[in-house]
Amino acid sequence: MRFDVLTLFPGMFTGPLSESILKRAIQAGCIAVVLHDIRAYATDRHRTTDDAPYGGGAGMVMKPEPLAACIRAVLAMNGGGETGHNSPVILLTPDGEPFTQRIAAELATYPRLVLVCGRYEGVDERVREALITRELSIGDYVLTGGELAAMVVIDAVARLVPGVIDSESTAEESFSDGLLEYPQYTRPAVWEGRAVPPVLVSGHHGEVAQWRRRERLRRTFERRPDLLVRAALTDADRAYLRTLGWSDPGNGGTGREHRSPVE
């Protein structure tokens, strides 16, 4: 899978792409991350990529000409033409669609993504209308630019690309099926007086699987009850959740009969 990243600060990606799983995935050829400096597409001798906003106000706005030229050039690479073989052109922006695990899984099915890193007060709206096909936000807060957000998207999507990590590792992790992940333990069996739950050292795989499922349900109920509305729940799941105080919204409940201690 290929990630084309359009940015004013390509040096910001050096660290994340040269460490850990992303580094190994690039070396193995599972993914490719190609950085494109938007300044290279500015035509004046100062390589200007921003200007004051029409109507006044603080800050600067990314100019349409260099950014549009960069997007079009990137889409045309490898014989893609301006449509880039329908490669999504994604703008990272605070007012975009909230990025989720579901979206990460969807994006992982594409052979190529084009990620546009916004800066300053934002991108000229005409570029968004003409060339951006999707807008994503990684949270309800504002960063100095879209580079960190692009790194988050690359990391979340890349780990779902076949060959990057063991598929079994992603099967029951948080958000994979609408539930949070169960607690994890490793050696030693007792640490500072705290013991590993006996079921995990019992050797009974069926009981371990049941414990893990119930822990996922319990943790989701306590920490993110909103996720249960969309989670794929069995009758046994629903029965267990009711013992925790959950009231099934599908049967007229509100999702919980009392507030959990963590709220």
C-alpha cells in the first residue's frame, strides 16, 4: 500500500517512519510512504504557500495554486492521471469526519491514499471543493498542522495492511468489533502483591475465552457505554451486561440503569 503525503514540513515524518513497526513494514515492502513538499510547487522565488485571508482576520491561509498543483502532480504519478485511479485525497482538518477504527479498516482496502496536511488557518476552500474527496479529524482539538494527524492515520491504517502485523493481533483489540480490549497480563504471576487472575493460568481455553469476552463487555460498559449501541452482541452478552446494570436500548432502555463508578 502507498501513502502519498503532501506537507510543508516533510522533516516531521523522519522519526515516526524510521522506528518500530512502520520502519519494518517499509523495509519489507508492505507499505510505501512518499513525502511531497508543497513548497516545491510554488512558482514565485520565495516559494510562497500562504497568504492573508479575504475578509480580514488573524493568521494565514494556504494558497490554492501550489497546493492544487501538488495534488494534481501526485495523482498523475505512476500513470494515475488526475483521478489517481480513484485514490482518496484526504485532508487532515479539525472540522473533518471523526477518524475511527472502522474508517481505518476501510482505507486499508485501497492500494493508495493521498494525505494532505493542512496548516495555518486552513486550506483555501476552493481546493477543498475541487480536489479533496474526504476530510478527517483525529479529535476535537486543534493542532499546529495536519502532519501529526497524518502520522496517526498512516499508523492506524498501515497496521491493518496484510503482512504488517500478525492478523491475530488485531482480531480482538479495542474497537475491532465495537468493544474495548480485555486486560492483559504477563510474567511474573504476582507483582507487588497483585496476582494474575487465576483463570488465565488455569489452562482451560474455553474459560479463558469466556473471561476475556466478559472483561471486554465490562470494560466497554464502564468506560465507553456508547459503543454498546453499535456492538455485535449475543444474547449471552446482553444477559451479562444486564447483571452489570446495563439496560438494553433495543428494548426501550437507556443503555445503563445507573452510572458506573468511573464516571
